[in-house]
Amino acid sequence: MRVLVTGGLGYIGSHTCCCLLDAGYEVVVVDNLVNSKIEVVDKIKTITGKDFTFYQEDVCDEKALDKIFEKEKVDAVIHFAAYKAVGESVSMPIKYYENNLGSTLKLCKVMKKHGCSKFVFSSSATVYGSPKTLPIREDFPLSTTNPYGSTKLMNEQILKDVVIANPEFSVVILRYFNPIGSHESGLIGEDPNGIPNNLMPYIVRVANKQLEILSVYGDDYDTEDGTGVRDYIHVVDLAKGHLKALEKANKDEGIFYYNLGTGTGYSVLNLVETFKRVNNVDVPYKIVGRRAGDIAACYADPTKAFEELGWKAEKGIEEMCRDSYNYILKQMEK
């Protein structure tokens, strides 16, 4: 089976490509390298010992997509390619709507043209907005607090409408929580271009003294220590969830929604202190004002994914912190 992975050189995409190749899938990657690096191609090949096809193209380029589908005879799509920074989306909403919606629309159009109907979509827990109760189930009301989340929710609606109009389509929407960690080899991990927007790569860069101090956004939330609480999930566990979603798409027609999380919430300071302890490093931090679009707490009820997909997160918070730092240490050895 040949799977097209958009954004396949990015953080979650690269780990998923490794899982796909290890499982025997043929992989075609499309990535424009806006927030990824070309050397990840060789790293994936080194980890898996297997080859795959790579195209440096933008998923919003319909003509480029059409040529790829024509040549590669794609059977299924896993769609990661998107801008993903909550804070940036608040200040640059047009950029986010244009890219994140445009890429999905172009993909669906080209898939329909070429008779490809299996689609796994990278959504987010941001579609739950600020939930009234926790943990979060898939049947909770949907709303958003920032443009990034809005693009994910709008994409879910687009895909729902595509399935209604095309009953042969099978779409699995994965609403994942906060991926951290890296591949155990230390070859691939979260290494965003520029200043990190996500917490863990920021912690790592402070730990190795690339950055001076960690900014903790807000200590006045209604949580145990006042800092935001999130459901952190190891990226390898998350990647494995995409293989289970692909199996579901191959088996059943329709649209399906699943949370991918551990079901446990950790505060920002919990994460910082755990990182310091397991890696025996210092991470100086300062408390600053809340960040636009953030909510107090967010963690999953992952029961449905376990019951219907047979998927469950296996790695704990200490392993997530250790693997995240190991990746950076490996990069520094070069």
C-alpha cells in the first residue's frame, strides 16, 4: 500500500514515516521545508533501513499534487502539513487560514480526481476550545479560542462534508494533545526553525544554553500550581496511532474521530521539574503574562481510541523528557 504523507519531514510526520516504513508500507513524502529540514530524509532512511520517495512541493500547489498522484498511484493520505503555532496564528490569521484550509481543499480535490479515498487528518485538541469539564471526550462540544484551532475545526467540517458527498471516502480525524519526546535513536526530534513556539523545544534550548531563560506564560490559572496543564504524549506513541487510524480507514467507510493522549495532565512546572530531574540539568525560568489563545487545562479521555483502534499510549513523562534531551545532545555531538 502506498501512502502519501504531507509534511512528512516535520516533527510528527517524520516519526510516522518511520513507523509506516517499519510496518511495510510504501511511503511518498511531500514537504515544502518551511518548518523542516532536508537532512531528515537521510535520517529516516538510516533509522528504518528503507527507501522512500520525497517531493519538495507545497501541498497548496494543486498542479504539483496532481502530478505526484498521477505518477505515484497513491492509495491513502496522511495529512500533517500545516502551520501550527497558536500565538502566531493570533497575530497572522490570514496566513493560517490560507495555508491550513487551502492545503486540505487541494488534497481532497486531487484525491477525488485520482480515486484515492483513504484520509487520515492531523487535528488537535484545540477544537474543544475551553472545555467545561475534564477529561475531554470526542463527543464534547466543539469551539475554538484561536485561529490555529479554528483552521483545525474548519478542516474537520470540510472533511465531514466531503464524506457526505462521497460516501466511498473514509476519513479518520485524530485530535491529538501535546506531543513531545523524540525517536530513541536521537536522529529525529522536534527542532523547529527559529525561536520555538512549543514548550519542550524551548525547555531543551534553555537546558543546553542556546536560550537564556524559559518564559512560563501565566501562573494564575485555576490549576494546582497556577500554570497551564496539558496532556503530553510521546511522539512515537502518537505516530503509532496514525498506523492504527490507517488500518481503520482501510476497513470502514465514513468519518471517525479519536483523541490521542495519555489521559494524564501535567502542569508546565511539573514538566520543567521532571525534565531537570531526569536529565540532571538546570532550566531557569521566569513567569510572564498569559499568552493569547491559551486555556487553563486540557487532557484527554483516550478510551475510544483504545476500544475502536486498539491504540494506547505506552511511554511516560520521564521517558518523554529523557528522549527530548537526548535528541539535542545527539545534535550537539556533530
